Amino acid sequence: MIAETTPLRQGDTVRFVSPASTPDRNAVTVQGQTFQSWGLSVEIAPHAFDRQGFLAGTDGDRLSDLNDAFRDPKVRAVITTRGGKGSYRIAHLLDFDAIRRDPKPLIGFSDITALHLSIWKNAGVPCVHGALTEDETGRLSPSAAESLRRILMSRDPVILHSAADDPTAALTTSGKACGPLIGGNLDMIATTAGWALPPLNGAILLIEAVGLHPGQMDRPLTMLRQAGHLKGVAGLAIGRFTDCPPGREGSQIEMLRQHFMALGVPILGGLPCGHGPHALSVPLGEMAILDADAGTVSVRGEDPAGFDFQ
């Protein structure tokens, strides 16, 4: 059963946590100002700026901050300060009972995909795939900020439009699919396979990546296919593959096409989510309609029961 989170209202409290790498303090200040401009109260978790190697403190402290935010009834949304590395180390230790009792969205992307997948698998609570920083200052473009605000503070339809000039738009096929939108960063989808990755049968799988050569993309995709994790996927929603240059292995698009076409499902590429400027947010775990012919993925829009699939 899919839980439903409640839209935030002015005066509600959000809490910033760092379950992965250490953020820049000034960037977090700017992020907080964005939420405050929406009329929300911002809190910072005690260990948000800790540093232990590439991690924002010890596993125990990062987990404590995260679980405290989920357990606190005053907190209505949990905001991750950044991705980086490390959320996968604690994704299996979340207080899933608390998350089920009081569903609230976890916002983040990249490494935070591990938490999104684990929460969906173990608690059935939707999250938000969204970048919080546009640059090193922590600022969001107006379009990115408005995208996130609408998702958190309303139940308005969310529609992503394919951008024809994005390289992954070349992967688009035809057809329509419906199912819960699940996924995020390719590396984290593969990292969680076998322990935190939920069953993808009937789901629309969202995939984005950053900094991978074609051969580096080939490994996780081969594992996911060969292990059967992609069996039964209803459709593929392909976001940005940022800073993924072609190499001696060949074109990234051709390599992706080899894997994706073998699944025989509708594919829509060129979606403006993932890494890079002006990235938009999108709800995860909610029912979505992928229409490759129209070039859209819509969440909270049409009633899937009345949709004409082809």
C-alpha cells in the first residue's frame, strides 16, 4: 500500500540532515533561505557539518540525525544537504516503523537514491528526487526552486517534458506506461541491488548518472539485467547522463540503447532531472504515466485507471 505525504504549509518545520558527505556551510545557509522564503521554519541537524574522511561524521551520528528527523512530529520534511558518498552505509538501519507511522518526504538525489529506494522498499513512503544546489553557492534557479516548492507544498500535477536537445532524448521510443516512479542515480540503483532495491515489476524506472564512461555504465546495467532486477519494468524514464563523455568504448547513447531496447518497454529520454543546471524535482513512489509519444512523464495528473495504453 502506497502511503501519502501531506503538503507542507507555511509555518511548518523542515530539517536539514547530512547522511552522506559533508556540505559547504554557506551553501546550506543559502538553501535554508530558499525554504524560509516559502514561509517554512528551518532546523539544522546536530551533525550536519561533521567531517570524517568523505563522510559527514560517523555512521552512527549520521543515522541518528536522520532517524531523529523522521521521529520528530514537528518535522514535516527531511532535507538532505547534499549527496556525495555514504548514505548507502546506513540505508538499511532507518527507523522504518517511524517512517510508516508519520510519512514525510525525504528530499535529495544522487547518493541519496539509496535512502529513497530503501524507504520505498521497507515503508512504502514516497520521497522526492531533487537537486538542492545549482552551483557552489547553493542557489537554485527559479525554475528548479519552483519545481521543488510545488511538489512539497501542493498536490498539483507534476509534468516533466523531454528536452529534444538533451543527448538521452535519442533513446525515446513510442508507447505509454503506468506505474509508480522509482529510481534515481544508476550507481545507487546497482549498489542497492539485492538488499535495498525494491521489486521493479510494474514500475517506471527513473535513471540518471554523472561522470561515467560507457564502460562504467555497462557494468551496473549488465548486472541489473542479468540478475533479473529489471524484469517486468513497465517503462524507462531517462534523465540526464551528465559529464559522461564517449571513450574508446564507444558512444554512451549506443551503449544505453543496447541495454534499454532489450527490455521492450516504452522509453522516454531527455528528462530534465539529475545532475546539472536547472534540474527539476520529481516525486518518487507515486503513480506516474509515461507517454513517450507526447514526450512527458506526469505524476499526480491523470487518473491511470482511465488512461488509454498502447
